[in-house]
Amino acid sequence: MPHTNNKQGKRKQKFKQKSRYAENYDFKSLKVLKERRNAKKRKQSLKEKEGEMLENIEENYKELMKKSTQTFLTFDDFPLSWRTLEGLKENDYKKPTDIQRETLSHALNGSDVVGAAKTGSGKTLAFVIPVLEALWRAKWSSTYGLGALVISPTRELALQIFGTINAVGKHHEFSCGLLIGGNDVSFEKNRIAGVNIIVCTPGRLLQHMDENEQMQCDQLQILVLDEADRMLDMGFARQLNSIVLNLPKNRQTLLFSATQTRNVKDLCRVCTQNPVYVSVHENSMTSTPENLKQMYALIDEHEKLNNLWSFIETFRKKKILVFVATCKQARFITEAFCALRPGVPVMGLWGTMNQTKRIESFTRFDESKAAVMIATDVASRGLDFENVEWVVQFDCPAEIEDYIHRVGRSARMEEKGNSLLFITPRQHDEMISLLQKSNIPIEESRIDPNSIKDIRVQLRALLAESSDLKKNAQKSVVAYLRSVHSMRNKKLFHLSAINLKDYSDSYGLIAAPRVRFLEKDAKRSKQKEAKNEEDENEDSAGLFSINENDDYLFAKASPSKKTPNGDDDDIAKETASTTKKALTKKLVTKVSMAKKILNKKIKVNSKKVFDDDEDGGEKSTMLSEGLDIQKAKEDMKNVDKEDRKRFRELRAKRREEKLAKKRRKMQTDDVEMDCGDDGDEPDLSWLPDPDKFKDDSDCDEDDNNTDSLEQNVLNMLEQMAQSYLPVEKFLSRKQETLNLHDDVIYWKRMQQLTVFQEPSVVSSVRISPVKPFNVASTSSVRLTLYDTSICEPLNLFSRFKKAVSSIDFRHDGRLIAIGGDEGKLRVFDIEKNTSSKVIALRVMQASQSTVKSVHFSTSGEFVYSMADDGFVKQYRVADTNYGVNAVPTIEFRAHDDSIRCGAVSKLNDHIVVTGGYDHKVRVWDIRSKQNVAELDCEYPVESVLFMPGEQLISTAAGPVVKVWDLTGGGRQIAALQAHYKTVTALRLATNSTCLLTAGIDKRINVFKTTNYSLLHSWSMPAPVLDFDISKDDKTMAIGMGNLLAIYKRADIKKEVTATAVHEKKRSLIRTSAPPTKLVELNQKSRKTEAVAKSADKVKLNRIDALFAGYKHSAVIRQLFNGKFQSSIDASVVSYLRAIILRDAIHRAIAGQDLVVQKNLLRFLSHNLFKSQYFPVLKIVAEAYFEVYSNEVERGRLFEQVKFLRTAIARELEVQKMICSLIGSVEVILTTSKANNDSSNDLLSGDDIFGEPIVIDNGFEEKATNNL
């Protein structure tokens, strides 16, 4: 018993221990691990059976076509690969929808499919599965290249499709890429070759097809067009035609949309075989989802905003999607509602939004449970937002298809949803009839007027606080009016139904903005009517009709530009009517003309002759005996002369009328220019623009005009420095009274010295602030440093991965800062980087986007970066941290949009000015990160500049340069409008007394900073992108396209006189030759000048020409080309001295051949120890051994160097002997000092050495007065 009990006790203890261990075990994790092992084993077994599945896949597809689509209850019923089935299961796709059930069988068999189904019915998965299966069936791999192409009309839809393919096809071994606008093109180019599936938008795809050689579509298997009706219409017609031309014909094509087209012509453009039409809901009673409740409300235009605000406040716990007509409306309503705080997150989505912000807004709204999104039609197609309960159409859609796609964002995948349409009473009948024809059920929803909250007072307060918001409101009103004006259905959209004053008041505007496109249309229509009347009068006057198509009489009309604000339909109708008239016009034959003459009883070949009594008598010109041909020829010649004379008079008259009309128009435009609001910009539409007008439906309009005409004219004349005139007209008008005073001559002396061709467009140009004023320019991925004295490249910085966009020198000219597309800020030491190996002194990762502008502080202690992300960062130059580890001392966001330019104060390192694409210029105190002043420039800001004293700043935005007074609160004091295209750069010159401006209109203008008058203007051969001028005004570097031009100020030519000619003949090297002291016995020392002999005149003139061209290396070759013995030693030394003074001795000696080197060493050996030449030749010798130390070590010039060493040793022995001699003389002088008091005179005398010194150097000796 005890033994048994002991055993039982041990068993109980073991059981208790196991139970304790079991408590610590996590059985759930064990279960998960076990399932993973089983899944791995199952996948391994499926991989082994994959070959058998591929062999039987064709037979399975044929059997699939025989079955009824109603039998496919799950995806397992389809012959799909195990990889696709695993992806569907993991993403909870179990049962196929109707469109998937009907199209998969045809798509898997390789047929072209045109599928149509209601919104939210699963069309995306209906083409994702065939794409994956087609590549799997072809055993596609990454080495095969592009196999499938999916094209969508919007970026957000492409992003959504890309996510679906990655989720469902995660077990496949294909690679998938996304090509949409707003992303880095260079990043996509390098990776596109190995991508198997591409999801893209048409524009970016076509760009890669045109520019990227790695974009190969020869092996394409399947093409998919999502929202195909939108892709096939006129909006994408040209792009799609170009894309299809690059695709192979033996491909499969799938087209899906909620409103599908059946136009044979459209389908033939993309489908290579007879397509299969699949319309799941074609026989349905409605065109929209059945679970969608659709309503409309009758609301006037000026009450829409109040109703929308009240609706959002009522359903603030719901997810609401609001559609508006234009981008500017979406932007204004989003900003205004965010400021009013309705109690729910408000976000926006429109086409012109930055891509990063679009994705952020799209994702945030999709993940939110309760939110409001204000969007344009960019969000109406294909986007699958989760649980959108309300779709509100703030503005009436242009087409019924747009309505269907808009409301389709709700009630997706058999869920419930609601939609509300705002229409005006005038739109009611037309819109309801269109909806009924399309089988769209809709009910009227009556709104209680007492429940509507009026927010106009709150909006007025917001607009009073923010000038930006006010301008956005004005632009929104004008943009909506333009969209209504451009609509085709004039029964549904007409401007006469909109009360502009009430509509502007609903946006919080006190006064209605000026709608210029309507004024221009009215003016243009009046001009057309007047012209037509004139043409009719001219055609009816006289029997001789003038054909305006004749080249000898009238100049050919230029091709008509598309009017920015005109109605395309009206223009098309006018063109069609004129074409029809031209086609239906009958030809007038000779027979018909003769009949008309007989009917009108006109006597032919007769004329009326009047005598003195004014009595006319008819005299026949017909000859009784027949026709005299010679006489007829003479008569025809006379008639010909009269006709030509008449043509000339008529042409001159027409020309005078045209010029007078143009002058009247210019005067009218000048008045209109001065009549705008304060801050309005002149109307420059009448100026000739080579780039043509770009039609933008949402282009900006100026502020409203509420003041009187006379008061506005006076205000503008007070603010502007001068009235606007184009440069050519200004110069031609002022040429008569313009005197060539000193300032004009000063700038006319600037002449082009040399031109360098860069590999790409020159993006930035800077000149060193210290002598010799070297030029730095950036182009593509390299920076080049040029020596302006010899006009040759000094150094090349080219180890950059991406393009370089901005540079700046430090005040000492030793350091240079570089910023570019990599987002890095690099600092280089120019003096240390003179060799081929270029190493950055500092590298800071300033941004993830492009660094647009870099600047050193005045002290040189800090460097600033200004980037596309809107941030300004300050780094300490002495900071040793590298790359990402480099921490900025100060960092703040200066702009919501990209920063384009900037400047740093020279008086205070903490004052910074930034200019951005948001049209704003902001002045910052970076210590407190406070915005000191904000200026609105109306255009993207290209350049900013501190004026003298830094109380004023100048800005370049668009074609206008404006000067602002910071001490006066940012008041504009001048507007310089001498350019008719964008101004790109601003610089100060002549001790800050002149302001230089450059633009892409190929001009550089010089203004006085005292009165801002135009002083001078250059015409350049190409658009100027950037330029800089040295501190001494003698050097100017200009970047024009891919050319860098260096200009130098030419010296003033002195007046030639007989005395000057005599002096030049007497001494050709008077200013260069060192003076020589002549000592003679019993006479005072005199200064002499070496005068070249006549035999050397030709050689000196040739070398002077080389000096004028800064060709110092050629000078050395000319001096030491084997004939240097014939040259005079003093002249050679003088030229060497001139090269040393230009700091070019090292560059001049470098790169010479052995003959020149040998002769140079021989010259040094003979003349180094001559006292008058020693200072110059010592520097030359040191420079030679610094440059050619490697050559000397290799023994190539051993004999010459040995000879020089022997000469130096011999000179040292002579110096030792002289020293001993001087010691003996000192002893003798000391001994005789006591005996002879005149020894001092002896010490200072010139005759101690006896005979005079004579130097035989081939020069004539010419004595001059002792200096």
C-alpha cells in the first residue's frame, strides 16, 4: 500500500506540474502557427500541381462557356488559379456579383468584352481577375516586361485599382506599377522596364511612351479601360489614339463603365476583334442602384450656400459627399466651411490640388465615419468610398451620365444610400424630363425655410479678415459663371437666370466682381457686326468688287486663336454656316453673266464723254471694220495701269484705317488699364504673345471695380512709377528725345565676350563676390565654375544623382552652397576642390522634395534652404553632422505651396523673404517664426530682392516688377511693366543705384532706383532664365536656355592724337617694363626705360592680341616656342609680370609641351639672378615646379633642371665671395673713419665701384628724369 500510494503521489505531482506548464502555454498562438504550417503545406502541394492545371486550363475554359452563368455561386466554380483564389479568400471575396458572373467566362476565354453595370456592382474585380489569369496562363515573369495595361481617367481611381490588384494578386509573382501625374517621372523611368502590370492615367502613360525608351509595349497581352465611356469621348480622344498606336494588335481588350457606349466607331479604335456586349442591368427599371433614394430640392442660386450649410449641420454625424461645378468653388467652400466650423471634418478634392494633398484628403475621407468632402467631378467616377450615406449635388450636372456617376458613390454593393440634387425653378422642367427619359426615379423634397440658417454675415466677416479668402470668393463666382456660359444645353444653363449681385452676396461679397469675359464677348460681337456691315457696303459699292483673299491687296489673316471666354458651340455654328454658304455659292459663267447684262440693258464697250457744257454723248468704241488687236493691247495696258493705281490707293487707305483703329484701341486699353481696383493688374491681353493663350476654364479674374473712373485713374497714377508701354514702343517713343548721356554709354559698353553651351537648361547663375569674379552655373546634374579672366572652365561639380536648381556664394567667395531635386543642401570649399576629386564640405538632407533656393547669411555662419514643401530651414555651416543627422537650428513652414525664391537680409541674419507659387511674398523674423509682412503679387513669384537700405523690396511675378515699402505696411510704391512676359530674375548694380530685370521675353532692362525710369534695354537671342552681375559692374553672366553668355564691359577708347601716337612708337611697353637704374661715373643715378626695337613690333602686337583675348597659355607658347632668344629679356619678363598680376600664371604654364618647358627653364637659368628680373622670375620658377613636380621627378627634364641647379650653385658662390668682399671693405672703412671725416660721403657715393654698369639686353637706353 505505501508503495502504491507513493506511486500515485508521484503521478499526481507530475500531473500538477503539467497543469502548471499548460497554464503558461498560449493555445491560440499555437493554433495560429499550426494553421500557418498547414497552409504552407497546402500551397506547396498546389504549386506542384500547377503544371497539370495549366495543361487542362483550355479544356476547362471551353466547358465554362457551356454552363449557365446562374450556376456560378462562388468563385470556386470558376477555373481560376489557386493563387487568385487564395487572394480572393483573404480579402473576403466569396460570391461573384452579376457583372462578374456574366463577364468572367468571356474574359477568361480571351474575348474582347464591353461591360456595363450600375455603380457599385463590382466592375473593378471583373477585370482584375482576367488580368491576373491571363498573365498566369502565359507563365509571365518579370523578364518578359509589360503584359497588362489598365488605364483610368483619374488619379484616385488608378490608385484604387492599384490597391485592388496588389490585394488580390499578392500570391502571384507579377510586379505592378502605378503611373499617375504628380509623381517623380525620373523615379518611374528607371523602374518601368521590369513592371508586368501598369495602372495609369492617359497623360502620364503617353509621356513615358514619348520620352522613355524603356517603355516597351510589344508583348502586351491585355488592355483594360475603366470608365470607358469617359476614356472614349473627346476629352481623351487624342491621347487614347496615340496610346493605341503604340500597342500591338493581337491583344485582348476589356471596357467597363456604368454608362457604356455602343458606338461602333469608338469601339473600333480600341477593340481588335468583335467585342462581347454585357449589360447586366440593361432591362432594369432604373439606371441607378435600387437601394438609392433620390430627391431634389428647388433652390435659387443665391440660396444654395445657406441650404448646404444647414444640411451639413443637420446631418453632421453622417458621411456626406458634395459635388460642385468648378475647382475654385470647391476650394472656397472648403476653406470657408473649415473656418466656420460646422462640427464635422470638412475636406476638399479637386483637379488642381497638389497630388500629395489629394491622396491625403482621399484617404482621410475614406477612413472617416462622419465627414464632409467638397469635390468636383474628379471624384464622381469609380471611387469606392466606404459608407457614403449622402451625395449632395450642389450644382446641376452637365450631362445625365455625370448625374449617374455622382449618385453612384452611395448605395454601393447593395447598401442603402441617399442623394439630393439642388436645382433652380428655371431648371426644373428640363432636368426632370431628362431624368425621366433615362429611367431615373426622383422625388421632390420640400425644405422648411425657417430651418435654413443664413451665413452671409459670417462669410462677410471672414472675407474682411482674409484678403486671400475674398479673392477666392471672387474667383469662385466668376468661375461658376464661366462654366454656365460654356454649357451646351442652354435650356438648362443660362446666365440670364443668375442675378450676379445676389449670387455674389451669398458668397459674402459686398460688391459683385467684374466679369471681363462677358464684356470682351460683347465687345467682340459688336466688332464682328460692324466689320460685316463694312464688308457688305464695300462689296456693294461700284461694279468692281474687291476680293479680300487676294494676297496682293490684303495681308493673310493669322490663324484664329481660341478665345478664352467664347462659346465653342457658337463658334462651331458660325464656322459651319460660313462653310455651307461657300459650298452652296453658284459659279458665275460667261453665259450667265452675258444674260444678266442683257436683262439689265447695259451697253457694253461704250463710254460716256462729257464736254465743257457737261452734256454727255455716247461714242462707240467698236470699230466698224473689225477688232484692232494692237489697239486693244494698248487699251488694256492703260486700263491695267489705272487698276493698279486704284489698288495702291485702296491698299494705302485700308492701311491707314487699320493703324488708326489700332491707335484708338490702344488708347481705350490704356484707360481700361488705369480703371481697375487698388491692387488690380493691367489688362495685357492685347499684347502679342508668342506662346498663345492657354484656355483655362477656371482662370483667375481681377477684383471687382466699385470706385468711380476718375478716382481710380488718379490712384493708379499715384502708385505706378510710369504708365505701361511695351519696351519696343517705349524705346521708339523716347528715342527722339533720348540723349546718349554717361549712364546710357556706361551700359552700352557691355559686350558679349564668350558663350558656353551647357548640357541642358541653365537653371541658376551666380558670380563670386570677390575677384576675379568667377561665374558658377547649374545645368542638369552638374555645376560648372568658369574663370572670367581666361574664359575657361575652372572646375566641374557633377557627382549629383538629380538635377541641381540653385546655388549661392558666401561673402568671401570660398564656399558655395548647392540645392537640387535630391532635397539635399551641399556646401563645397572651392579652394580645396581644385583637383578632379570633388568632395562636399557639408551635406544636409534639407527636404524630401526639391530645394528651390539656397542662401548664405551675411556673416557666413548660417546657410538657408527653401524647398518645394514650403519649409525654410537654417543650418549652421560649422555643424559636422552629415545628411539626415544634420539638424536645422531653425525650421518653419513659410508657404502652403511650393517656395520659388527667397532672399536674406544683409543687415540682419534673421530677416528672410520668401516667394511662392501661391502668389504670396512673406517677410519673416525667423527667431520668432513670425510673419512680419505679407504681399500679394497676383502671379507666382519668380524672384525677390532687398533694395538699398532694405526698407523696400522688389518682387518679380508674371510680367510685372513691383516695389514695396515695408515700413509703410507693405504698400506698393511702383510697378515696372517693361516686359510682356514673365520676369525671371532681379539684380542690383552700380552701387545699388540701378535695378536690372530679365525675362523670358528675351530682354534685360535697367531701371534707376531713384525714380524707376527705364535707363537701358538689351535684346537677347533667347529667353533669359537667370543672370547675375559682378560688384564692379564689369562682368555679367546670363543663362539663356542651354547657353551661358559672359559679357564684359569694354574700355573707353581714348582719343587718338599725334602725341599719343608718338608716345606709342617711342615705347610700346611703357606701362609694363620695369624701370632700370643707370649708374655712371661722377654723375647722379638716372631712371631709364627699355624701348623695344622696330624688329619686335610685329611680335609684340601679336602677343597683345592674345592678352586681349585672355589667352595666357598661348602667350607662353608664343614666348618660348624655340625662338625666344631673339626676344628681349625685359619684354618677356614684362609679359610674365602681366600674367602674374592677372593671377593666371599657374594656368598659363600648365599643359605646355616639352619644347616650351625646356626653353622656359633655359630662360630662367640665364636671367633668374638679374636683380631687375629676380622678383618676377622667382614667382615663375615656383609656379613651374608646383605644376610640373611629377614631370621633373620622372626625369624628362633632367638636363634643364640640372643646368638650373648649377646656375643657382654658381650664384651662391658669387654671393659668398661678395659677402667676404663686403666684410673686407667694412674693415677698411672702419679703420679710415677716424682719419677721414669724408668717409660718409664715400659711403653714399655712386662711384664706389668705378666704371659704369652696362647691361647688354638688346634694348636702347633712354634716360628720363629721376623720379
